[in-house]
Amino acid sequence: MSKPVKYVLTFFATAVASFSIVWGFIEAASYFGFTQLQNTGWKGMTVMVSTSLNVAGLITWCTFLISERPVTPAPSQLGTVLRNAGISGFFSDREHYKLRGDGLRSIASYINLATINLTLVSVSFVTGRDYEGTLNLLRNKLEERTDFELTISLLNPDKLFLLDALAANFGKNRNDLRSEIRNGIIELTAFRNSLSPGARSRCHVRLHNSIPFASAIIMDTGSESAKIQLETKSYKAPYNKSFAIEVMPTEDRNGFYYTLLNSYRTLLSDGQPVIA
């Protein structure tokens, strides 16, 4: 049924119903001796019809307002949960990093957003060192900004039980993974030593002694642009199938962001610095 037909039928049905109710009231009143209402003739009939039409018009208008008012969709329960947790991005693989926009097509370009401080928690940091030119980017930040702090923490290669637990996930054996991490330490130590004295004092290389559930990029803590990106991958999945979750602070100081931040800070404090 079309909308115009629906409202026309509503109008006439309401008018007939209203007239019938008034007529029934007059009949009932006359039964008890109130016959004045029946003796008004055409004048009374005209009043009854007019009243019925007015009532019908009012009810039809109200029906129109109720039926045609915009429907506000119920908020997504999942969306509400994610927003309250401070989750600001999810990327199912590295190709989806490009969906961030603003030229953020890689980990290196994402890291470049940091302006105050940056903490990188990784296994070997091989991706950032070898493929994306991250060290050159970090060198520029440390040398150009006298207040920029950098911390990079790798898995401790001397904890063989950690290597045994992770090696198969990367499709490597223990010795290969250990060699990869040690090469990372050597390269990061050389990188730190190549900096100017001021920049070197703000560059920290550490080792963690436990396996975090995900690698992390922690940037600009204590500022409005603070965020944490978690990155991990499924068992033996290819490198480009790593997925990432971005988390930002919320008003809840016991919220997800602060849980992560405190957890990674504890992970680093339980580790040790690399002696350059």
C-alpha cells in the first residue's frame, strides 16, 4: 500500500469512527432523557461532521509525524565496545596499512609520526632494519630533536627457552633465530655509537626476558597523540600476513591503553640494557 493511500484511508476511517462515537453518545444520552442533542437538526449534524473531520485530520497528522520521523539506527554493540576500549584501528595484514591514508604505507612511515618519544618492542627488529629504512629515519629524529627519546628492546638471545618457544613460529630453528637477534643487537649498537653524544644519550637498546603477546610500537606517551600499535602474526604465517591493532588512551585510567602501556613498561624494566 502506497503512503498517500494509507493516509487517506486513515483519515476517512478516523472520521467515520469519530462520527460514530459522537452519534452513539447522542443516542445513549437521549435514552436517559437528554433529547436536546437530537433536536438540533442540520446544524447539529454539521457540527458533528466538522468535529469528526477535525479529529480525523489531527489523528492522520500525528500518524504521519510518527511514521515518517527519521529512524536513528541503534549503535553497533561491537563499535561501542571498541570505541570505549580506545581501539582506533585494525589492519588484517600489511597491505591494509595503506588504508590509513596520509601516506602511511609502511611501519617506517607510521613510526615517523612519533614526535616526543618512541619505544619499539620486537623479537629481532629485522624488518625495520633491513627493509624499510627505519634506522635512517630514527637517526634524523634523534639528531634533529633534542628532546626525542628512543628505546628499542629485542628478545634476549641468551634465553634459549624463549628461542625454542618462538623459532618454529617464524619457520626457523633456534640457532638461526639467535643469530638474527644477535645481528640486530650488533647493528643497533653500531647505530647508537654512530650518533652524536646528545642523541646517543637518548637512544636506548635493551633486551627483554619474556615473550610479549605482540610486538609493539609505543609513541608519544603522555601527549594527546599517544598511541600503541600491536603487531603479531599467526603460526608460520608469512611476514606480510602480520596483523595490527592500534590503541589510543581513553578517559579511563584503568582502560586498555594503560594496561598495555604498564605491561610493556614492566617488560622493559624486567629486562636489561645492552652495554655498548
